[in-house]
Amino acid sequence: AAGVARYTPCPEGVAQAEIRAGRRIGARLLLFGDPDYPPRLAAIPGAPIALWALGDLSLGLRPAVAVVGSRNASSLGLRAARRLARELGEAGVVVVSGLARGIDTAAHECALATGTIAVHAGGVDHIYPPENSSLAAEIGRTGLRLSEHPPGHTPQARHFAQRNRLVAGLADAVLVVEARAQSGSLITASIALDLGKEVLAVPASPLDPRSEGCNRLIRDGATLVRHAGDVLEVLGSTRLPPRVPRPDAPEAAGEHRSMPPGAAAQGSGGQEGTPGTQKPDLAARLLSLLGAGGADLDQLSRDAGRPMAEVAATVSRLEIEGRVRRDAGGRLIRLD
């Protein structure tokens, strides 16, 4: 029908090999029309004919919000993502994201106890970035991992935009916490708008380029979010009963759980980074976390996942170099 010459369907042997690979990793194959196929995803144009799933399929039936944002996230952005994900989870809302560095990681971590869905760009057994392997394992036990690609499939650049389409399709609304003017998060927001879903954004300093995308979304009509109540009001779900955290899930993951060093490294051109990307040194990491809003020393230590003494020494060097200053309350402010 599309005019493709010499078209042949997938050989049966290839399909059988994919099914065996899925069974080896304990994944379940969901075909379009199956009772457990996520209904919101089934409603989007061009929904995947097949999904591989690991975890709790019932999460696809609950109210859900996609929380997305910068991989090179600031300390303020990470704290906002953690707080919002935790509060949304406590209100019974499932948090959907793409298992990327930065905001995605923070959102998944804080929703582990209440329900989170991670969408893979590659196969459901391919973890990228690799430092999120432990997080992905926890999501597989207490949440849900999904992919439209066969097990073992290595993601290519084009697959990340396809993943964003699934992230938007699985959610009732998309919340952008922090985003540059050109970023994958804005692609997710654009897809959500095309699907007729609500788009929300967290405002931040106009001096931080990582906030430009969010501020632009708000200017163009996205709902401004101050706290989870703003999101619940849009969903019309303020009466949802609180969900009791599962006893086998890590506790709140959240404000005190740090990302591994280098977890906020960012690829070029608004695309995902590639395996083997160099991790930034501690000074660069701390400057990245500070952004335009600043942060306290103990918060920097937690967000960077490094000992306080090491962070304090690096901050002192940055102060001497004139790249950081302390305000009257001892808060660290980035100067360049």
C-alpha cells in the first residue's frame, strides 16, 4: 500500500528468536489490543503494535504524569523534580519518564515507592545511561519498564524522539521541570500538545539557560506549576486517596538520594549523550548544579554524590578563581 518494492513480512524465525530473548529476561510481550496494553498509549495515532514490559502492568491503568527535563540539571531543578514526583506519587499519580540523566532520574527515584514507569529508547534490557542500571532494576521490581524495541536492541539517535512519543502517550499530562530552548523535553511537550494532552512547566530564573524552555512554554500558554497541587488541579484528581508506599520499595528515594558523579553529563544538540561520554570533573559538576539560583553546600554535596570535604575544597578553589561567591546567608552563587 505504501509503494515499497519487494516487501516481505518478518520471517517467523526472527519473531521466534525475539520472543525467546524476551522470555530469557522475564519480559512480557504486549500486543496492541491485549487487555494489559496501556489504554492511553493505545489511543494515540500510530501506537506501537507490540511492547516489551518488565514489572507491574497495573501502573498503566492509573492516572499518570510525565515528568521530564534537562539532563544537565541544576540543584534547584533536581530538588523541584524530587518534590513534585514525591507529592504526585503520594496523591496516587504514576510518574512517567525516560530513564535519562538529571530530571528523569530524580523523578523516577522519588516515585519508586508509589509507582513509576520508565520508557527505554532501546530494548527493555538495554540500560542507558549505564549508571542508571541499579535504578532500572528497582523500577523493574516495583514499577514498570517499557520498550517498543526488541530485547537487546541498542538505541540510535532517532530512537530517543520515538521514546519521547511513548512518554507523552502514556501520561495524562506532561510536566517540564527544566529545559533549554532546544531540548528533547520540548519535543515531548510538543508531542503532548499534538495528542491533546495538558502541558505544564516549572518557572525559573531567566538568567539560567536551562530554564529558557520552561519559561517559553509558560509564555505560550503552558500551566505554571508551583507545587503538585497545581498539577492535580489540572488533572481534576485532587480527591485521589494517598497511596501507601510499598514496604519493599526504597524509602522516598528522594531529597537525600544523590545521583552518581557525572550523572548530569549532556549530549550535544539536545540529543541524548552517547556511551563513552567523558564525565565532567567535580568543579564543572558543581558549577552545573549551581545554575543561576545557587545552592547550599550540603545540598551540593548530596546532589553531586561526593563527600562534603571534597566539595568544600573545590568550592573554595572556585571562590578564589572568582567563579563562585557566598551570599549573606552562606548560599553559593555562580558568577560565570
